Amino acid sequence: MNTKIEQIYLDLEKIKQSPVLSIYLNTFPANDVWKIRLKNGLKKMQEYIAISEPKSENLLKSICKNVELKIRDHQTSLGRSIICFASEKHLFLYVLHIPVENDFKWDIGPATKQLNHLIQTYPKSGVIILQNNLITLISTELGELINETQFSFQLDRDHWKQYKGVSHHPQRAGGAIHRDLIDKRFKENLFRWYRSVIPQIEQYARRYQWQDIYLAGPPELTAEIKKRLNRRVTNEINRNFANESATTILEKMILKIS
């Protein structure tokens, strides 16, 4: 199965030789501002092409109509932004959870300069969240949640248990084990199990092709994981993400939305 980035590039191959309307548009917050911006952007584009490239006027007008209908059909499921590439035969709409610079272009082939910049800024990445007896791994690309899995340290059994998927893991609760109860012996056992799970974290990172790694948790826990990882940590935040959703964590860790 193709990732979102891979699918976008496959789609672009189909229109690289065609006249294409390229749109980058912020759609967050969810109010009527983006609708006005879309309407005005399309109108100005048609007016400009009517003067500078009259042979393409009818084609562009038809494409603009299709784009408006397509976006209208998806307006209840929009994220922070959209990217749209539309030609006479193809219309590709991508809903994103990252901000873009509003832009409208008409040219032979899609306008991909901003797309390539976004892919470099928000590449396939991983977030590792440490909370005493719980390690959460989140995979993302273009700021979008791709996968979430967890490893839980079973205190009464002295082993790790893995939970795959956001709907099958236990509640992320950092307060489940009070800090005062974590004595020296428990820490030693915990760190030993941290070391044992590192190979699985590395395997997960390879599977989802992590280019950047973000680390979150108490300093003593992040330090233990960081010195064991065979990868460079892009950024580290020493804070508690207990009971926060993966989407919220991505916004705060990668998009830096407070």
C-alpha cells in the first residue's frame, strides 16, 4: 500500500504534460474565510487567463467549476489545508493537517515547488512518548497520523506487552504509577526492559521509514532511550502527554501548536 506522499507522486505523473490548475489553500479555522479566498482566487485566475491566454479560457473555466464542486463535497471533512491539482481529465484533492501558503497557479504540469518544500519540512517521522511503564510510538508524514502502537511494562509479570492500533491500546495514563513508588530497584528493572524493547522500536522506525524522531517524557526516561537509540533525535520535549490523543501530540510536537 502506497503512503500518502508516494500516492501524490504517482498521481502527478498522470498530469505532468497537461495544463494544470494547482491550488494550495488553508482551510482552518473552519469558517467562511477560506471559501471566499477560494472563490476570489479562481475568479482572478480566470480573468488573468482570459487576457493572457484566451485559448485556454474555456478549459480553465470548466476545470474551476469541477474543483469547486469537488471541494464542496469534502468541506465537512477538511483539515488545516488542501492541495488540489486539476487538469481536463484528472482532479486530485489532498486534505492536509499542516499549514500551506495560499497559492493559485495555471501552467503545463502541476506546481510542485511548495509541495516538495512541505514534504521536506514534514517528512516521514516518528514520535516516541515515554511514561514510566508505557512507551507510545506514533508514525506520521505530512503531519498526518499514520500509525500508533504501544508497549506496556507489566509490573506483575515483568515483561512488555505490545498494543497495535489506536483503538486497541490501554489508556495513556502517566499518573497510573506514582513517582514516589518508583524506587531504585524498579528503575533498574524498568531501564532493563527499556533496553530490551529498543530493537522493536528500531524495527518499527525502519518499517515506517522515520527520517526525524521526536522524543517526549521525563528527562531521566528520555535520556535512557536516547543513549540506546541508533538514531539522531530531532527534538526532545520533557513534558507529560498523559490522556492526550495522538493527533493532539502531533500538533504540539511537530506542528508546534500550543
